[in-house]
Amino acid sequence: TGVTIALWDNTAPTVSSINRQTPVGASTNATSVIYRVTFSEAVSGVDTTDFTLTTTGTVSGNIASVSAASGTTMDVTVNSISGVGTLGLDLNAAATGIADIEGTAIAAGYTSGEVYTVDTTAPISSGSSSTRSTTTQPSQGTVVVIVNGNAEDAGKETKTTEDGKSTVTVEVNNTVIKSKIDEAIKNNTTGAGNVIQVPVSDTKSEVVKVELTGDIVKKLEENNFDVSIKKHNIEYIIPAEEFTISNIADNFGVKETELIDIKVEVKIIKLDASVIEKYNEVANANGAELVFPPVSFEVVAKTTKKDGSSEEVGINKFNNYVERVMEIPEGIDPSQITTGIVFSLDGTYSHVPTEVFQKDGKWYAKLNSLTNSNYSVIWNPITVRSVENHWAKDAVNDMAARLVIFDSEKFEPNKAITRADFAEYIVRALGLYREGSKHENNFKDVSSAGERTLAILIANEYGIINGYTDETFRPDQQITREEAMAMYQRAMKITKLTGSDTTRYQNYTDYETVSSWAKTYVKEVVSAHVFNGTGTTTISPKANLTYAEAAQAIKNLLVESKLINK
């Protein structure tokens, strides 16, 4: 019989080259390319996770697949390529799982492959339907910027088409703006009420984008300015401190002395007709009517690094309420404005505190929110039958119409409210509720799939309702009035409400029965007129809080914080 002898060389495989395969040329506007990876010998265990794309400029892409071209070569396909810059493919240095037939792991990574020069913007074609992400011959106009009421030509409007949407971009003149800010600071000795307004004259573009450099944002922040962007019948007002420019600079690795290298874009975006149609369907299915076409609000910070690569981050969450003011269309009865709403990613919506007011003969809805997203205004009248003859009728009906009270048909005004339901009420009232948002659950007795879980976790995250030392929340436990006052006081911190009627607590003869730990909370919420007694001289701290009392105090909180109408 014959004997077969296998020879094992124990030599680790290597990559000898990574070359452009399809297309072969160095420059491309293709959205998909193929790299040919050549190994020193036949290997196995090669997959997409073994490689990393290297890019410069605005280029991005996705490693889609790996296929064998021969015993020693693999083709790596990169899809979804976009942007302008360069694109390369590297083999990772470790933990690839690539080995030869003997099982010897590959020796090292590879970072010296050929690169593509990428420009995926389509060429302009006269008379054709092809478009590019941004037009090359934009039209321009001047921009008036108003600083504390003083107007100045201080920028330019550029009209283009980006991603298929007509876009107007406003760039301010830094030299002029800095001078106007200094002048405003000098003339405003109180330091309060500073505002820079950028009214955009273009009324037809689908996207309004106002650009401010980081150094301007920092100067505005240091001097307590609000930034107002106005597009036709919409105004977006953001305190400059909410841009958190120093934190963004740290994340980008940009020095404080180089903040001019950061660009902050504030956007007001008209939504596509298909999205608006979907939102209308959802509202109508819930018995509501959209009064104002939904609008998207975005803030994005961007920077370009010295190597040509770019980085950006969205600013989607704020520490203070920011205002979105929508002019109510003619023909709409302002009394039929129930509340502003914010849409979640799944198309559902929830309440944001909204005030309706009149100015110069026109009616407006001011939406107050702690996040960015898509917003609208609804007409949503609700009558809660169980409070028809109840002292809290107006507050309960108002809170139900504003989507704060759920299951209004089952509302029992005189029943003691549970911790879970209180969490739902307060989170919805403050405009914090977002369907589909993710929050950490550290409570042993709160199911991740529970009906009130999302509200409980949000209320806990914002510090409104705390858990217990045994890691429980006790969602079905009732709340005493003094416990509720502690929770309302924490909510007051979110709305920045402070009380001025500091001796009001003395009206209640049973104040001395308030627990020592709760006395400060009780004083503050009573001082702010958020919470009232059970009578003219009793606060009843040990009694349980009822659903009706909870609704009334929530309305008081929003009214006293000037977030909704009385």
C-alpha cells in the first residue's frame, strides 16, 4: 500500500495587494465598486467584518459582500457610496478569523491598497431630468440680521437644490455680526433679553438652513442671547447656550481658539407630502385634526478636519424649553387650537406644552419642547363624562384634550392615583414622552413590556420620581399629597419655575403635620401656586392624591411656568 505524506509549512498567510477591480480607473462617480484582495496562498474564513473602509472628505459607503475570485483572491464589493473625497479598503490587523488550509492565522493587516477618488454628484445635463445634490450655479441675495432690534445687512442667502429639495442657505458675515453683538452688549446694561434674529426672505424653499460658526455661537452663549430663525409663518427660537458649543468642540477635538472651524446649522424643513399624509391619517384615526402642516426642526454641528475628513453631530435634546412659533392660518378659529404635538419615529404623536396668543392682529401657537423632531398643532376636543359636575372639570377636560390624560372614558376623579399613572401624566404634560425611545430599566418590579414602563423610566431619568433602595419602583402604590408635592417640585426644576408667594404655606394650619423631609418641597410648590389645599386652611399632607387633584396641579404647573394658556 502507498503512503501519503502531508507537508505543513507553518507559514502564516499574508495579503500582497488590494487593488481596484471594478472600475479599474482611479476616479469614479459610481455608487458601487469592487476591490480585488490577493493573498499569498489559499485562505478561508474571509468575510465583510475583516475589512474597514478608509475615507476622506464626505465619502461614505458600506462593505456589502466578499466572494472568492480564485484560490488566492477575493473580491470585496462596496455599495451605497456617496460624497466627494477618497475611498480605500484596509484589512484589519487582528481578530479576522482568516487562516490557510493548515489553520495558520493570517500574520497581519494590510493598509497599502489602491484608493478611488470619488465624486458621486451627478453632472449637470441640460434639458435632462438628472439632478445633483447641490446646484453649481446658485442664486444669491442679501440678508438682514436684527440684533436687539437693530437691523443690519449682515449675510447672504443662497438658493440651491439639495437632495431633491429646494434649499435656501443663510451665511452671516462674522465681522459685522461680532460688531453688532458688541454694540448690543454695550447698550444693554442689564444683560437680559438679548436676541439675534435672522428673518429669511425666501418663502418658497422647502428647506431653510441658517449657518453660524462656532466662535459666533460662543459669543452669543457668553452673553445670554437667544437665536431666532424666522421662515415666513414659522419662528424657531433657541437659547444660544443650548448649542453647547464647548462640548461639541471637545467631541470634535477642536480647540476653543479654533471654534470658527465648527459650523452650526439650524434648519426648518417642509416635510414630504407622503409623510404629511401619513401623519394626517394617524391624527384622524385618533379623532384629532391637524391644524398646521407638520414641520421638521433640526440643529446640526459640523467640522472639517485637517486631513479633509468631516464629522457632524445632531443636537436633538435641550436642557431648557425651546420655542417654535407657528402662525395660525387665516380661516382657522384660534379657539380650535388644542395643543402642539411632536411625532415619534413610528408616526405616533404626543403633547408638547403649547400657548396660543395674539400679536399685531394675528394668532400664533407657541410650542415649547426639550427636543428636536417633527411638530404640528391639533384640534382635539375631549369631554370627560365623569367630571361633568366635578370641581376639576375644566382642568381634566383640558388635560385630556392635550393628550395628558389617557383612557378618559375610564377616568375616576376621586380615586387615589398610582405612582405609575402619575408618571404617565407628568411625563406627557411636560412634553417628555416619546414612543419608541430607549431608556435603561433598573427596577425589579417594572416589566420592560409594561403599559406604563416608558413613562416610568422617563420620569425616573429626569429625576421626577425616584425608586426605592430595594431597586423597586412600586408602580401600583398610591401617592400621598406631600409625596406628590416633592414630585411637582422636581418638575418645577425642569420648567425653571420658582415661587414668589413665599408665605402662602402659613395659610394652612396643618402645615406642621408635613413630614420634615417634605417641608421644603411643600413650601416651594405652594409658593408657586402649583398646589392648593384641600380647603382654605388645610393642605392634608398625609392624604392620598386623587386623579382630579393630579390633573389640576399639572395644569397649574404648566400655566405658572407660562408653557400653556390659563
